[in-house]
Amino acid sequence: MSELFERRWVRQALALTALILLWELLSRAGVIDPFYAPPPSTVAVTLYQLFAGGEIWKHIAATFTAALLGLAGGLVIGAALGFAAAMIPPLADVLEPVMILLNAIPRVILAPLFIIWFGIDIGSKVALSLVLVAVLVFFSVYSGIREVDTRLVERVKTLGGGRGTLLREVYVPSVTAWVMGSLKVAASFAFTGAVVGEFVASSRGLGYLLSFAQSTYNAAQTLALILIIMGFVLVLFWLAGRVERRLLHWRYA
Amino acid sequence: MIAKPRSRALEPEREPLPGEPAALAAQPSVVRVRDLRMRYGDAEPVVEGVSLAVDEGQVVSLVGPSGSGKSTVLRAIAGLHQPDGGTVELGVAAAETGFLFQDDALLPWRTARQNVALGLKLHGRAPAEALAEADRWLARMGLAGLKGRYPRQLSGGQRKRVALAQVLALKPRLLLMDEPFASLDAIVRHHVTQDLLAWIERESIAVLLVTHDLEEAQALSDVVYLLSRGPRAHVRNRYPVAIPRPRDLIGARGHPSFAPLLAHIWNDLSAEVGPLGDTA
């Protein structure tokens, strides 16, 4: 028993269980108002009802589609711009201030604008998600190329490597390492973009359900939806981790 | 991005360099540096008026106070930096020049054998052939069992041997080395250096070695150049080393001429550096 207790995950699981139990007891005893903090059992029932009705899948699919399209688009566009800026200095002079500005502001403030431009359908959600991811990836690639290990560049040069070799053997792997380092954050940003976009204006999606639950003061449903979103982000994190370990196997070997 | 190949057949007859007996100047050179001036940006030149030569099959060391621009001279010869003045002439093709760096920065995303094979592929070998040749070189370096490892799975000494295999596999006729063994502990350093020395003598590779270790310089070299304190460092003196080859590192230190020459170079270096050893 004590041996088991020494494992970190066991202690973490115990702490979580204790917290849920305490919440359940306090909520049932009326010490905390169930209207604001419904007991975990109620949240669990709501969660079950959401899935039992089957309606939820339509919303999950909508959010996931927007997030994944935004993530893919953001990765491609961010990487392309970062690469171009690092290779063509005049372009960097124009792009860098824009990206720094976009990086400095909370990019979700663009949501209303995107809804005006692209409508309340999936387009505006993908756009928001894409902007969130692209700025992050831009800086990963841009600094990845500029801060590439010059010792490796010189080594490959003295072995007789030209531009193409340097690109293939040094720049691309080095940038991949940088991008993979921010892949988890990018996945979470993609989800943020999709949900916030739905929150602002939409007719489906987890963000839409969340907005609806909030407007009706349904704390149980709000908590259940938050749990669903957390669950999916964790799945995405796990997937991103798998991709990272695969592409950067030299780092984990 | 890439240094232009600067292969040029050097005429065997040349003017003697400062401090060099005229008879030596009659031999063909692999490297000939004349009045080299190097600067970084608008700063004062690091080196100015450096002239030196490495002849066929000769091991030459470059010693001097830190900051005297030893590495800079080497980088100019390798084509990694353009000289600000003077000339660098190579008697071998750029492809026949190997550079062994101070650090052992191998490509971290390539295994030991892929790192060695890269140079071979860049020299026109087919991929499969390059890998097979890389395996033979790693085996020669005593790393046969480690060929599939990534650099971070290797010790400092093992990485250095991979770097050495990477360079030697290309059969260089000129080897430029920038304090290649500085980071290794004494025993590993001795073994790696001894193996390299044997190989250099067997293949009669011309070597230009930058080091801060006077004993190492003398034990390995035919000629030692002492650079003056920088900036505007120049060749302060040139010392022929009269120890017969083949050598071994311990035996060379026991040669009667070793201690007197060491004292001589040491005195000159101390005079250059100042009483506090302060080279800042």
C-alpha cells in the first residue's frame, strides 16, 4: 500500500477523488449552493444524458472539424510564412511587425470580425483557429531557422554540402524540432479558436452548447461541456505527443 | 553559402617564409598563407601579416595566447571566412580538405553511421556504398557496436571518434584541426590522439593543428608556429621539431630535444602573454 502511495499518479488520483467526494458532500449538505456548483453526480448524469440523446455528436463533429482544419491550415500557412521570412529578409521586414502585433494581442478579439467576414458557419471558426495557430507556428519556424546551430551548418559545409544539403540535413530537421515543441500548444490553440468562434455566434458546436447552457444558467450542463472539451483536448495532446515522439525519435531513443 | 573550391597547383619553388630556411621552401606546399589579415566587422583586425606553410605530409601546429586568432587563421584556410587581406593558397582540392572542429557537433537527428555516411554521399558515393564504408570506418574506430546510436547516446570520446571517422573517411590530403581534443579527459584524449597520429603518419596526411597545449603541439608536429598576442596577431616564431617518425605520444616526450624546445617555446609564449598570463 505504502509502495503504491509513493507513485505520483496514485497520489494525484487520490487527491482528485477526495476533492470530488468533498464537493459532492458539501453540495448535498447545502453548504455550497447546488445551483452554482451542482454535485459531481448531477454533472455525471447530465454528461450521460448529453451522449444518450446522440445530439452531442453533431456538435463535437462541428468543433473538431473547425479545430483540425484550423490546426492544419495554421501549420501550413505559419510554416510557409516563417520559412519565407527567414529566407527573404525584405519579406521579414514587412511580416515580422505584423506577426509581433498579432502575437501581442489576444487574437480571439478577431472573432467578431471573422464572423462579419465569413458568416456564422464553420468558416469563421476555422479562420480564428487558423490565425491562433499560424502566428505561433510562424515564430517557431522563423526563429528555428534563424537560430539554427551554426556549428552544424559549418560542419556540413566542410563536408562538402551545398544549399540543398544544408536545407535537408540541417534546417528542416532543426525546424521540425522547434515546431514539434509547440505542437501541443498549437493543438490547444486550435480548439480555443473553434470554441470561442462558436461561442460568439454559431448554430452548432460545443461552444454553441456552452453559450446556450450559460444563457440558461445551467451550471450542470456547463460543467459537463467543459469536461467534454477538456477530454478532447487531452486526446489531442496525446496524439500530438505521439507525433512528436515519432518525428523526433532521435531525441527519445 | 559554400566556400568556392580554391584548388590551385602550387609551384614547388616559393619564397621562404619569415624564419624559414630557404631549403624548406623548395618543397611543394599543401597550404600557403601569405600576409593574412582577418577582421570581424569593423573591429580591429584579429590577425595581420600571418604567413605560414604546410608542406606535403607535414604536421604543423599553431600555438599562441588565447585570442590571438589561431582559429581564425584555420577558418580562413577552410574557406569559412573570407580574408580581409593577404592570400590563402591550397595545393589540394577543397574536397580533399577535412576540418575537425573543437566541439563534436554531429547531426543530432542522424545515427553515428548516417553522420559518417553523409560526407561520403556528398563526395559522390551511392547511399548503400556510403553506409557500408561508414560501418567500416566506425569499426576501425572501435565503434562497430554503436553505429546505430544517436549522438546523444554516445559519450564525448565516442562522439569525437565518430567526428574523426566522418572526416577521415573522405581521405583528406589536408586535415585542419581546431583544438579537436580539448574537451576529452586525459586518457580518452591520449588514445584518440595516438590513433589519429598513427593514421596521419601512415597516410602521410598534411595537418594544420590549432592547440593551446605546447606539449601536444610538439609531440605531434614537424613545425610549430607561435602567434603573437592579438589583436593584429602575427607569426612570432617558427620552431622545427627534430623528433623522428613514426612517433608515439609518450616516446616523443622522452626525446632529448623535447624538453629544451618546450622551454624555448614556453619562454617565448610567456614573454608574449606577460607576467600575469593575462591575455584579455
